[in-house]
Amino acid sequence: MLLERIQEALAQDARQRQAQADTSLVLSRYAHLTPREQEVMALVIAGKSNKEI
């Protein structure tokens, strides 16, 4: 039972670390976009179509 709890905690920690790494990667890539690319990305996220953009 204790071993199971430890394994669950380690698995949760691994998931959290991976999520943090993924977030850092996305933020890093976003920072390298041009202002226009950032604008287009925001419009795509807002649900705008290519024609609207």
C-alpha cells in the first residue's frame, strides 16, 4: 500500500515535470515568432478562419 502511494506520487511528479517542460517549450517558441505571427496565432486561437485573418 505504501509502495503504491509512492509510485503514484512519483508518477504524478513526472507528469507535472513534463507539463512544465511542455509549457516552457511553447513559451520559448512563441517568443521567437514575429509580431505578425503572434497576431495571426491569436486570431487562429480565437477561432478566426483564414479568410477572416
